[in-house]
Amino acid sequence: NEFDAKQITTVEINELRESYGVKPGIGWVEEDFIRRETPEKVSTPPDPCKSTVDAAFRRRGEYIFFKVTRLPCMLQRRIQGGWMWRFSSDTRRMVGVNRIDQFYRGVERVDAAVEIDDKVYLFEGTDVHIQAQGRMSAPLSLRQLRINQSDKIDSVWHGTNFEGQLGVYLMDDSNGV
């Protein structure tokens, strides 16, 4: 029997270390770990009350918003992950500002998002990440989903159009499709 190996994020590792301490003699130095894993300058979380958003969608009575904070190229050694936060449907209760990859593993930024039949579709460049029953799929290309090749999807909508047809509608700002 093979077990299902799961990867945990750096955030989860640090939370475990803060809660339980470090096992003696495991052969690493905290200072080296931080230097190796952390970029020179970490982007700061956006202020949900003042920030614009890159993508948003509604799921199970909550509105979920995504934002990527950009750093000057010289300051980052790797791509900075984006941020997400949630509002209740009455928009009176805001839940956290967290890194996107804390909830959606393997996703650094979100250009567009939609929920269809209890599956969440997150568009990142020319890739699509699908979350179903709490599990993330490996990224699929737009072509694998039979979507015409595009630079990226900028917005997506699932609903009824003006002619009463139910469907999924995608928009690419670069070519107006």
C-alpha cells in the first residue's frame, strides 16, 4: 500500500515550528532556512477596503477576491504569490487576507475565477487550476479544456446571457474575445 504524500507550504512549516518547536539535531539552521526560502523583500498584504482586485467570484454565499501585489523585478528572486480575502454575502464580515496558495495549492496568482457545479476554476495565465471536493488538480492548459488558444483569460462568467442561454463566458482583454 502506498500512502498519499502531501506537500505542506512554508507557512504551514513555520506555524508547526512556532507551535511545537524544532526537533533537536535535524541538521538545519533556522537562519539559513529563512534566507533560502524568503525573498529579499516580501510583498505586503493589500488593504481589502482600499485595494483594487484582479479577480473575484462567489462561492457558497461568500465573495472571494484575489490580488497580486507586484514588486520591482530587482527586489524579487521568485514570483510573489498573490493574496485573497473573503466577504460574507451581506458584505459585513471579512475573513482574513491570506496567500492564495494557502487555500489553493500551486496557484500563485488568479486572473479570473468561477464556480461551476461545485468545482472552482482558477485561471492563471494560460493555465487553469480546478478544485473539486477540496482537491486541486494539476494545472491544465486552455487547449486541454478545448478553449481557443489565448494569452490568458481575464474574466469568466457562468450564467444566462441576454438571449436566455445558459453557459460559461470567457473574456480575453488583449484581443477582445
